[in-house]
Amino acid sequence: MSIKVVLPTAFTRHTDGRKQFDSAAANLPALLSEFDRTFPALSTQIKDENGKLRKFINIYINDEDIRFLGGDAYAFQDGDEVMLIPSIAGGRSYICFTIGMSGTGNARAVFP
Amino acid sequence: MPSGRFEFHAEWLRDEPCDATTTGQNLGTGVNSLLAGRKAAGNMRFGARSAGHSLHPSFFFLRRSRRPQESLTVWQQESKLSPLGENLMDYSCSNYELACGECGKRYGNRPLSACPDCLAPLEIVYDLLNAKGVFTRDSIARGPASIWRYARLLPVPEGFQPDLPVGFTPLIHASRLGASIGASNLYVKNDAVCFPTLSFKDRVVAVALANAQKFGFDTVGCSSTGNLANSVAAQAARLGLKACILVPADLEPAKILNTLVYGARLIRIDGNYDHVNRLSIQIADEYNWGFVNVNLRPYYAEGSKTVGYEIAEQLGWRLPDNVVVPMAGGSLIRKIRKAFNELIFLGLVKKPARPVRFFGAQATGCSPISVAVKTGTDIVPQRPNTIARSLAIGNPADGPAAAKMILAEGGWAEDVSDIEIVSGIQELAETEGIFTETAGGVTTAVAARLCAEGRIAPGETTVICITGNGLKTTDALAGRYDHIDSRAIRPRLADFDACLRSLDGTPEPELIAAGER
């Protein structure tokens, strides 16, 4: 059983430039464990401090969001294309003060 | 402070009460060659902070052409780097820049939407202290009757000369609709007449394309449920940019036509919006194009703030008690709130005793954010099934943040059926003379329900945001008006009289012989 893993360009700095590679992982948790061994820097980037996949990454199996297929429990099928796609969203709506000029101090406020 | 770091820092103001305040990280160590020239040329407050951060160019989505397997070395040679390694697609600005909302790192200005380190979305942050005394009621009043009157708090590159009067749409007191749904102080923010393509998307596209030009893109694009497609196509044509637009195959014919007419390349995708969006992210990763809602998204999203600025100004520089906003990806509702907070901070409006409450509106057939609000759970993606196609995003990018914000401020979210959506369209048209698309039907119907449930009190100042024009979704009303295809009458007064009685449902008068009565 073999699946094809596809990464965004942003992750290739951790994979020696490889955007695609084959894997024999049986499911998503197994694939992430494989990253721990094969691409530890990638693993660090895509997992949070608790070892969970960061919430800003979506996983697609072929064209379908893995959450519609059972998530971690989904058993990869031979020939599956597993894509890691960054989530594109707005960030937190912070309002920022830049303190770079003399006299402005560490101004700070909390809304509302 | 360690040697080699710039001697300043940022304090972050949270606008979500549930968020922890974060202190921005200083990235000024080890100035590398990538942006070294920018440090000297740019301003020290923004430019210098980003100058030292070493990023692989792959994060910038700058690929010139589709070369899936090319080596990084080849790629770097062909990307837009100067002989000194400077990235030509960024620019420095003293008023704003990109920052990560999670880790606080800052990135100057470039086509980038996610933090290269922690992958969190990037946001535009402003030097608000510097705007004090500059962004004032008077300065705004002297500006043009368009979103550009608020340019000081928009990420618009220095030197950009806007020539389209985008936005500044009417805010009308909706007394008849208010009487109908039980809200005596109801207002409609009418972006159904936004210039140039009759939806609020004109605002976000205007800001995104200002940056697309600055970054040097000659092709722009988007994934769209229709309104965005129309706006990107039109404004790209105006600016002389090429446009490539991706839409779900089942989009309303009017929205497809309203894209093609501007000469844009439109590609229909066999899937729903979430499939289209996923593909557009991949395309932006492979092609050197400016996708307004992918690699230009932080700039694009800021355009939505102008809805909030306008509401406040048109209410006489005060904030409403409630705002009802349609939700697709969940960005607009958050940006209106950001606008209100900026106005409070700058002293243009008085901080209300009770925070403005935000009410999100969705169609039941695609209601991931509404469900999350009502159940207090995380967003669970849905497969859309609703006539409100412009809101049909089953996996909303800003959904988690929108749901969190709504609840934190004492607001709520509701969703309505397709039948209620059509009724909402008709109610708004018949009471206020505003023909809105299905999304506006959602908003109107949700507002009615919120009033009926007592979540919005009758006397409170409430603004409902109508974001698109009904001429684009006339198919939603198919079958609602039988007499569209009714028999034509002869040009005779008697026939007209009979027709009128028929339409009114009154029976023909019986013929009475003279002298019987």
C-alpha cells in the first residue's frame, strides 16, 4: 500500500526541496509519526507544543477534507493523494502600537 | 536588550477579550541579505523590524510559472530577487505592516498570508499612535465620498492614486421594515449599490488590487462564490491587470456573466466553494499571481473595515447597539468590529457603555459558524446546500475567530431556511425598495428572527448589512410571481379594470339590470 504525500512549497525547506513523496503510512497519525523520523524539522513546524497538528493546516485526501472522511480514523487507501494545505484566514484582529519614536512610551490600551 | 536588536518593541492590543495580550517579538537579529537594503531605505519602525528576518522566498508565493518539481536553486534564480538578494515584491510603509496574530512576528509588506514559522494567519497592524490627530472627523470629511476617505487606516501603498469611487454606500433609516419586524430604530447599510459591481466585495478588492499593483503582479485572481469574481474582474479591467477567476460550477448564471463581460478568464470548478478555495491556494503556491483572497488576503480583508467606518460616520459619529452581518468566511463581521475599535481608540466615537453586539447571519443549509455559536462548540465543516450561494462556505476560514468574537461580545448567530431567505428578499424589497440578493435575504430574515426572539430590543439602534444586489440572483425568485408569464390584456380600459380585480383577488361585479336596485 502506498500513498502520495503532497506538501505546499512553504514546507519544502524542511524536506530537502521535495514537494511530493510516497509513504506507506496507514493513516494520518501514522503519517505524522513518520514525519518525526524522516523530516523532524517539518514535524516541528506542523505540530503544536502538544504534538497535535496545528489548527492552521487542513488535510485533504484526494479532493476531500479528511474531516468528512473520519479524520484520524480514516484508513488510507492505496493510491490516495494526501495533501497538506495551509488554512488561509484572517488573523486575530489586534490593534498595534508601534513604539519606535521618542516620547511615545509603552502606550497600551484594552478594548473595548 | 541583546546587542544587535533594534531598541523598540510593540505592544499589542487585544480586541478580543478572550485573547491573551501578546508582545511582538523582535526579529532584528542577524540582519541578512534578503532585506538588508530595505533597512536603510525604509522607515525604522516597520522596515527595520522586518529587515532581519530570514525567510525562504517560497513563503511568499512568488513562483513565476508552474514548475512542480523544480529545485530550490533554480527557483531562487528565477524568482524576483535583486542581484543583492533583495525581494522585489515587498515594500516598507511607516503606517502598517503584516504581523502574526499568534507569535507576534512581523513581516513588512509582501504577498504573504500565513506566518512562515507558526503557520498562523497574518493580519495588518497599524501605527495608531501616529494616526492620532491625523485621522480625524474633519480630515475624513474633507476626503472623497468613497472608501478612500479612510485611506489612512487602510493598507494602501504610499503614492497609490485611487480613481474609483468605491463604497460610501447609503445608510438608510428603515422605518417600514422596522415596523414590520419590530425594530423602531433600524438602519440598512446598503451595499447592494456599491460601486462598481454592486456588492461589498468592491471594497476589499479595491484595497487588494492597490497592493497587487505595488507588488508588481500582472495577473490577479480569486476563488469566489460570485460577488468577488465580479469585482475582481471589473477592477482588474479598470487597472489593466489580467484576471483568472475560479468559481463553483453551479454558480448563478448572472454572476458568471457579470464576470465574463469584463474579459476575465473564468474557470468553473466541479465542486463547491471549499474545493475551489483549496485549489486556489495550490495555484497561488505555483503561479506568480496575486490571489486577492489567498496571498493578498491580509490586505484584502482590511477593506471590509470601511463598512464599519461608514456606519459610524453616517450615524453621526456614534456606534450602533447592534449590527447584523451575513457570514460566509466570517471575515466581514470581525473587520467591522476592528473598525469600531479603531474609531474608539482614536476618539472619533465615544466608547459605548455596553459593547456593540454583533449578530451573525447564515443560511441553515450552510451554517457552520451559526451552529458553533449556538452550541458553543468548534466549527464543524459542512457540505453546503442552500440557495444563498454567496454565503455557501462550508469550511469558513475565519469561522472560529468570528464565533469566538460574537459570543465574547454578547452577540448571537442565527440561520434561516431557503424559504425564509426568499421571504427576507421580498420583505426588504416591499418595505424599503431595496432589492438584495440571497445573502441579503438571509440577513433580513435573521434580523426578523432576532427581533422576534427578543435578542434585539425594539428601541435599540440596529444596523443590518445588505451586502449584494438582487439582480444577480433573480433565479432565487423563480416561481414566486405567477403573473410574470400571465396572459397579456387588450389595450382597453375594461380589460385593465378586470385585470386589476383579478390581481387583487376581487370577483367580477355582477351585472345588474337597470332599475333592479
